[in-house]
Amino acid sequence: MRKRSEHFGLLAVRVVESPVEARSIARRLPQPLGLVPTMGALHAGHLSLVERAVRENASVVASIFVNPLQFGQGEDFARYPRDFERDAAALRACGVDLLYAPSAEMMYPPGFVTAIDPGPVARGYEGSSRPGHFAGVATVVAKLLNTLEPARLYLGQKDAQQVAVLQTVVRDLDLPVEVVVVPTLRDEDGLALSSRNVYLSAEERAAAPSLHRALAAVASALAAGESDVANATLGAALLIRAPLQLEYLAVVEPRTFAPLQKAVPGALVIGAARAGTTRLIDNECVPARVEAAR
């Protein structure tokens, strides 16, 4: 595909709000087209998705849309960080060809009533903690795919259940797009990059990496030969530092998010913790060398 130097800092990214205009432009761009959907407040993790898309496609479109459907009552929709000019500049520097930034009124016009129910994969863990969240995610991403018609959709591994939900939607609805999952980018102390990290106090930020350490400890135990999930997770909660409060820690099958009692190759250790008003989520894959339980 194209070289990054052909785009870096040289071309102005075109910004459109209308789905009709966005589709028209996307169809005229050199193909294949990669899509990176975001809610803005971009950090290095988002940009790693963009950079991967730039390497693997002739053209790249990014979207910025803070989706009200995926925020529940009492969540942070109103205060979710927004800095459109900064985000647009970062996307331009990475070589994005088109920025689709619809308003809520454009995305969900009067009379809009349709929603996608992703089924069982969306009902546990984050789905239980945030009712309706994944229906909102599935609906908006389906609309983005329908509007922009990309060959590839780029998602971050940090939001592992979201990945599983969208893989299910793509498969079940026969959507002609390849889902590309990009590894989680972390700070030096192991904390997964997230737009919501800006909410953390100094004390919460210092404790936040303990969630990943707990997940990594479980993954290591399973990789070392402990096949019983209950034994592997025993004591993991003690690794969570105050003031973090653990909400859940589990081992799941990564495609269905069904809970596992015995370790299998590629199992996923997932967890969530609350730091004040902020929720942290993370995951760690169990190395494939773990033998399937007999």
C-alpha cells in the first residue's frame, strides 16, 4: 500500500458531516479503504489503529462521533472529553484522507427507531454493567459501515467485548468487511491508554495499573499449566490497589464471551475496576501454548 511519507503532514483531511456526501467521497477514494471509528479525544492508542490502517490500505477514513446510544443514564456523555480541532490535526498528520464527523441529529434523525441486538455476546460483563451499551455500539458501527463501505474495520483489543460484539454483527449480517484487531497500547507502567484516563486523580492513576497486573498474573498462571480457572484467579483481587474497586475478573472464550471454568488456548482474562467515577477495563490473552483441558 502507500507509504506513510506520502501523506504525513502534507494533505489536509477533508471533513464531512452528511452520510450522503461521506459515501460519495469514500467511493471515489482509491481502494481498498480502511475505517477507524472513534469518539474523538484521540490518544496514541487510537493513532496506532490509524497508522496500521494507513499501512494496509490505499485510503483511510476516520470517524469522530460521541454516540449517545452507547451511554447509559448517569454516564459521562455530557463531560466526555472533546477536542475536535486537535483530533483533526492528529488524523491529518497520520495521513487520513476523510474525516466523517456527523452530528447526533444527522446520525439519528427524527423518527429513528432501529437498533441492533447483538445477542448473548453482549449480555454479560460490560453488557451487564452498561445495559444497552452494546446495542448502541452495534447500531452506530453498522451505520458507519453502510455509509462508508470500507474493506477493513480497525478496532482496538482493549475493548475486547466490543470487538467480539462487532465481529458477531459483521458475521451474522454478512457485512463485507474484514475486522482487524490492533493490540492494546500501554503506558510504561502497563495502564492501557484510554480517553477516560484523564478523569483519574493522582492517587487513582498510581493504582490503575494494578488491574492489568492482576489480569496478567492470572494469564501467567494459566500459561504455566494451571488449567482450573478458579485456582488461577484465586487471590487475584488482592493485587488490586486501593482506591480501585474490582467489579469483575473472569476468563472467557474471546469470540462468544462465554465464561470458562477450564483454560483453553487463546482464552481471554478480562476485568473491570472502578476508580471513583471512572471505570477501567482491560484484558490479557492467555498464550496459545496452554493445552486445552481434557
